[in-house]
Amino acid sequence: MRIKNICCIGAGYVGGPTMAVFADKCPHIQIEVVDLNEEKISNWNNKDLTKLPVYEPGLGEIIQRCRGRNLHFSNSIKEKIEAADMVFISVNTPTKTKGIGAGKASDLKWVEACARQVAKYAKGHTVVVEKSTLPVRTAETIMSILHSSKSGHNDNMQTTFNVLSNPEFLAEGTAIKDLENPDRVLIGGENHDAIKSLTEIYQNWVPKNKILTTNIWSSELAKLTANAFLAQRISSINSISALCETTGADIREVSRAIGSDSRIGSKFLDSGPGFGGSCFKKDILNLVYLAEYFGLPEIANFWEAVVHLNKWHQHRISKLIVKKLLGTVIGKKICILGFAFKANTNDTRESASINICKDLIEEGAILFINDPKVRPSQISIDLDKEENTNLKKIKDQNFLNNYEGEWCFEKNILSAAEGADAIVLLTEWENYTKIDWIDIGRRMRKPSWVFDSRSVISKEKVLEANLNLWKIGDGTLK
């Protein structure tokens, strides 16, 4: 079957950018992105591209080219499903907070709701594509819901369905590049014609040898496993960074040495404050739950240790900051550079900054937080604490001693550093690598500390500014 109309349910970090690239590469296909959230859809339709709900380099330009041509955003779920030949399910699958599997298993209520909407409104033959990251055998649930409804919204028109798994392998910050030039496209399914219909869409820009087809269960498990392997790699190198700091080794030299081994490779060997984002922790815990469910406790313990180590590493950094600042941070001003979980995204989900900032606030610190893309309202949600804007009005830093465990957002880095006892770099935004440390050093209260958890700051320039420096994994700094 030739696909002419696509409907994507879910206008989030995956659905929005993915469908934008589909529209850009396939001008002959009409693509509708639908979502229940009216504010989100309004932002996708906003003429001001800085208001888009997702920030990704290159995304705004594609939206500008395709929106209104063959890319549309709306809340008209029923109508768009009715007209679609292919429906992508791209909704959130958070970790369950209660019930069986709480804290590990994925909550599939939104996926189930989407499947029921498709079963209710679809007409004729419809290919349903899992785009969300899902546990193994979720497709079975979707097929059960779809096949239980033999007629769609129009009772005179017989409806039939095929279900495919097409997991995303996007890295936030490079999502558009990943979509335009993917390492591979994975399509899992049982029906040859359905697989062919999705393959033909990707072949508009992806070489055929990069399109891998599997059975649907292998496709679902491959996504969870890929994220688990990457997260494990991050926890592994971060564990060695702590060892480097105590032995006099340098994690950058160690990473370069082991990354030169062709069996290992150099990717994901940069030490940092720990992995974050929407997928890594959630997918590992899902894998843990599956292993426990199928009676494989040793496997569950192995993967759960990756998550435990990541959490330990984040708390290790906050404890180290307190220790370096003479054992207490009560009433001390600390400038936080970066709140997004990585550069080139406004996503804060599971960001290492959240745990580190919460720890410092709990210890009584006064945080001045700067991030180029994250909004103060999002930081308030993540820290579960309202911003205290009065802090920015205080000119005499001695008066900060009247406050304890507060935070505010500061756009100007120089203002954030004025009178600060420490600067903590948590996100590797490019503008942070261009800071004038001599100027910053003059503004800070002595003794002043700089904590570089991303290893992107010039050691020489910071030390030249007469600032104390801690750099992750650098055992040469004592």
C-alpha cells in the first residue's frame, strides 16, 4: 500500500521532530501531528519559532519550510485518525509510580488510550506504528485492542490493522542530524506489506542498507538494550573518573587510551555528572522489571546497579562541593551553569542538575541558576521549589546570609558570579567555554571555587585567574 496520509499521536520530543523530518523529506505525504495538549499544539503553530515546545538545532528551519504545506499540528484527533493510512503512536511512557512494577515498569495508559482511539476512529486498512519506547510484547496489547474492533467509526467500512515497531534512536541536541542521517532504521513486524510501506517512506532519504527489519519483539527489545548499553558505558567511565581523582590519573588520558582500542571505541567515554534525559533511566528500569518478571534476578541486579551508580555519582559531586567550601554552604552564593541534562536541548528530564541542586539547597546554599534554553518555570517544577526573585535585588552579598536553601534564575552570567563562593558547571553549553575567567575571578568572593563537571573549561585560564578548580576525573589537581 502507498502511504499518502500520516497521523502522529503525540507532539513531544519524539513526535514533533520526527514528523518534521518526515514532512521535509516526503513532500508527497500529508502529515498531521495531533495531541490533547492545546498549549503544546498552539506553540507548534506559533510564528515565533523560539516558542516551539522543543528546542533542537535545525528544527525551526524545517518547521518554517513544511508547516502549512504538508506538516500540520492540531487537536483534531478523531478527524486525523480517520483520514490516515498510517498512525504513529509517540506518547509518553513514564515509569509507574504505584501498583505492580512501581518504580520500574512502564506505565502504558497513554499507549493503550491511543490504541483505543485508533480502533474507534480508523477507516479502511491502517498501519499502526509504535514510535514510543515500549516494553517487549507491548505490540501484542495494541493488536489485541485493535483486532477486538472489527469496524471503525464508519460501520459500513471494514477496518483492518497491521502493527509495526519503529523505535527512535535519537540523541537530544542532535535529533535532526540523527533523523536525517541515521546509523540505522529499525522496523519490526510480521506483515511484509506493512513493513514495505514504512520502508518505502524511509527510502526517500535513507539508504536501503541502513534499514533493518526484524520481528516485532526483537525491535522492541533492541531499543531498551541500546539505551541500557549506552547508560552502562556512562556509569562505567564516571566510576573510573572518581578513581582518577584519588590516584593522580586524568580521566581524559584514560578515556583516550581505552577509546583507541577498536573493540571499545571512543564514543560515550566523556566523564560527566551522570546520564539524564527521558530514556536511559526509564529504559534500564524497564529492563530490570522484565528480568525480574521472567525470573532472572542476576540480570536484574546487574542492570539496576548501573542506575544506582549514576545516582551515587551525582550525590558524590554535591558532597564534594560542600566539602571544598569549608564543610558548609549555608547562606553561600553558588552560581550554577546549566540545568538541561545536556547541551543543545531544553529538556531537563532526569537531569543531573536536579539532584545536585536539590542537595545543595538542602544544605542551605543560595543558588543562582543560568541556562540558555531552560525556563525558570521548568526549574521550579523540577526542584519542587518556587524561585525567590528577591535574591536578585540584593546588592550586598552579606545579606544573603539571611537566606537559606533558596534559588533564583539569572540570565547574566556575570551577575550570577558576583560575590559567589563557587561556580558549578553542569551542562556543556558552548558559551560556557568562552567565559572570561579573569573577569569572573575579580567578582567572586575569596576563596573562590570552580567545579567543572563536564571537563570543558580551560584549566590554565581558571588557575591563572587565581581560582581554585575541581575538574571531574582530574587527579592532578590537589
